[in-house]
Amino acid sequence: MSGTGDVMSADGGERLRRWRMVLGGGEAEGTGAVLGGQDVGMDAALGALYGGGDGGKGERSAGLGGSAPNVARWLGDIRTYFPSSVVQVMQRDAIARLGLSTLLMEPEMLEAVEPDVHLVGTLLSLNKAMPETTRETARAVVRKVVEQLEKRLATRTRATLTGALDRSARVSRPRHADIDWNRTIRANLKNYLPEYRTVVPERLIGYGRAAQSVKKEVILCIDQSGSMAASVVYASVFGAVLASMRSIATRLVVFDTAVVDLTDQLDDPVDVLFGTQLGGGTDINRALAYCQSKITRPADTVVVLISDLYEGGIRDEMLKRVAAMKRSGVEFVTLLALSDEGAPAYDREHAAALAALGAPAFACTPDLFPDVMAAALEKRPLPDPRPAS
């Protein structure tokens, strides 16, 4: 046999091995492959969650036995066999498929898991039922995720919004480097000289320089229904970042059928998160009424509603409030989600009604959020909004 045949044979064996890992070793799987070495442990870890496998020797059987020691051992195994991104997906599936939420209220279990945004959402949903012995461990897990997100998002957010605030402060006698040429040209089109193919700029419009005083006000209004868990986590982190900027006055409001103002806790997003209560109904109209009552400078205010728009309150009143805020000069942004997963299920009728008012509803990733906020602060079109239809 030639070397090529050996390579083909090796490739075929690897292909069978992979199919065996996918199919789980049942009688009808047809690969005939037998696992060995580390593959046996990987197969057992996958089988416990997705339908079993015991190295190809028996019937499929799923489950972790329902005990904390078994689950803790399994969590350790998957961290050994798989990269962090895969571990997070498997943990999420284990919580959903095998009902492991109650075990997460045990400190030793929390110490074994790989923290991520979705785990934080699960912990927040368990917050009120969590025993005191677990609470500090849960806070440590949440803080680890929050610190990772702040490290990823804070620097770019501050830089992007500082630039937007500088540009939004227009001056009439700018230095050359500060001239806003697009606005200057538009303001002087009447002075176009066709023979010279140029515009004579009688009036210059320039960017100002951000001062230490408050230039803009931002209100984050966050739906804390269960489906919005990841959005609540990201919004709390962004709220803390915005609150750290002197030129932006930031307010953070969470709601279900009640409204809670968590602005005084914005210096620590972990406190904000543990002040939320995921789940329950939704009354967007009541939340917007509260936000509207806190607006003192409409032309300098941005309201960001983060919600899937399933309204349990008074729909027509909600839309009237949005229209009134926009008429007064408020920039109104509607985000169906602030997460990496894209748009969730949402109320399309309400989304279309908001779009008709000039407030298109769209999902936003955390990495795009600074650009969305910068556009809102400058009162220019939002980047790639992808309006809901």
C-alpha cells in the first residue's frame, strides 16, 4: 500500500470517530467505531447531558444522577475536555435540560462552574430564593463576569461617547481643526459659486470641546422579564460606564409591573444586578411614565428602552408617551435586546408602531452599543438599525 492509502485510511478513521461521538454509540448508529483513551471520558460527559453513551458498549442513558457530587464531577470533566466557549454552552443546556438551577444555590457548585453572562442571568433569577450561605459566592461569580465585560467594553465606550459629546457641542467660531465641514457646507449651499465650483462659507459650524459640566442626560429603561436576562446584565455594565463619565448624567430604571430606580447603585453594577428581579409581568407604559417625569432637559436627553415590547400595560398610552417625548426633543432608542444572540421573540405590532413614530426597534450587540449611543447623542441616524417589521 502507498503512503496515500495510509493517509486516506487515517482520514476515514477520524471521520468515523467523529460520527461516533456525534451519534452516541446506539445500536443503529452504524459506524462500528470503538472509542478509547480520552474519547471515552468525553463521550460519557456528552452522553450525560445529550443522551448518553458509555464508550460504545451499551444502551444510551442520560442524566447526572441529580446529586451535587455527580454534577460537580461532571462540571470538572467538561472543563477538562472542552474549551471555555463549549463549556458555557453545555452548562446552559444542563440548566435547561436537566433542571440544575436548584443545585446552583450550593456554594461548592458555583465554585465549579464556568461563569458567563447566561449563568449570571440564571443566578439573578434565583436571587430571592438563594440561601445566605450561597449569596456571597454568587456575588463573586457575578463580579467576575462583570469585570470581564467592563474590561472588554469600557474603554471603547468612553472614547466613542467622549468624541460624540465633543462633536455635539457646536460653536460658531471654531478653530480650523474643529470645523464640522459637512454641516458648514450644508449651511452655506446658498453661497455656491458655479464658476468656481465652490461654496463661500459665510458661517462656520464647528465642534466644541467637552467641558466638565453635564452635557447630556441618558435614561436606560430596562425590561427585567425573564427573556431579557442577558440584556439586563449588559445594560447594567454600560450604565456603570456611562455613570463614570462626568459629562453624562445617567439614570437606570428597571421594570416589570413595578418600576425600580437603581441610579444610586450605578457605581457598582453588581449591586445593580442584585437589585433586579428577573421574571414577572411587563408594564412598559408605567416605566416610561416614570422616565418621562425625570426628564428636565428634553433636547439634551436620550431615552433607551430595552424590551421585547410585550406590553401588559396600556398600549395606546405607551405610544402616546413615546410620541410626546420625541416632540419635546428627546432622542428615543428602542432595543429589542442588548446581547450577542440577536433579536429575541418580540411584539411585532408594537415594534411597527414605534417605527412609525420614528423610533425603530432593533436588536443591538454590546460591541455596537457605543456607536448607537454616539449617534443618539449627536442626533444623527443610528448605525445599521435593522428596523423590526
